[in-house]
Amino acid sequence: MARGDLTDAQWAVLEPLLPKGKKPGRPPTWARRQLIDGIRFRVRTGVPWRDLPAEYGPWDRAYDLFRRWQRDGTRHRIFTELQAQADAKELITWDINIDSTVVRAHQHAAGARKKGSYRRSRPAASPSSRMTTRLGARAAA
């Protein structure tokens, strides 16, 4: 067991919350505990999935489990249940912090006009606009 892996006590709490397999058949090659430890290693260290150590199983299997549980809401459900258990045992202190800081944007960020004289820029006349007048058409000919 590596330094950041789940202890037996942690695994005993987590294992009942994991989804059960629906299909009977061949047993899995890699234990879920190994794959979950691999996911935790990757999240903790930030290494690319392909650099996951071999002791946690193949990287693509750990990635597939991570993405599947992320997409179907399993990770969120497990987190919510663990949080509820910890709250029931009063292991979480819920403190409320109200911050009274006022954040203001710079005047230019809001599109405010600059102080002083304000000049509207006028677009330069294009050559095609001269051709539309009678005088411009004669001068061009």
C-alpha cells in the first residue's frame, strides 16, 4: 500500500457506497480498490493519465472508471453520502463567513466616458461613396 492509498478503515466506509455490477460474467481483472487508488493518485498529484503507476492498473481502465462515474453522477452521489455521514457524526464544522468587501471595477471597464472633451471619430470617406454622387461620377470619368 502506497502512502496516499485508502486504509482498510476508509475502504470499509467507501465500499458499500460503490455501485454494484449489473452483469454476471467474468470477474474483473483489476480490483476496484486499485483503480480508485489510481484515480486518487492522479487527482492528488496531477500527473497525466498515461503516467499513472502500473501498481494501480492500466491507466485507460482507471480513466474509463473515472469518466463513467463523473458522467452518471456516481462520484457526486458518493461524495454527498460521505459528507452526510461525516455531518451526522459531527465531524464537519459548518461556519458561515460573510465578507463585506466592496469590489468596484475601474471606470473604463464599465464603458464610462472619459472626462473632458469627447470627440466622436468619423469614418473616412471611402472611394466608392464618392462615385454615388453626380459630381463624384463626373470626376471619375
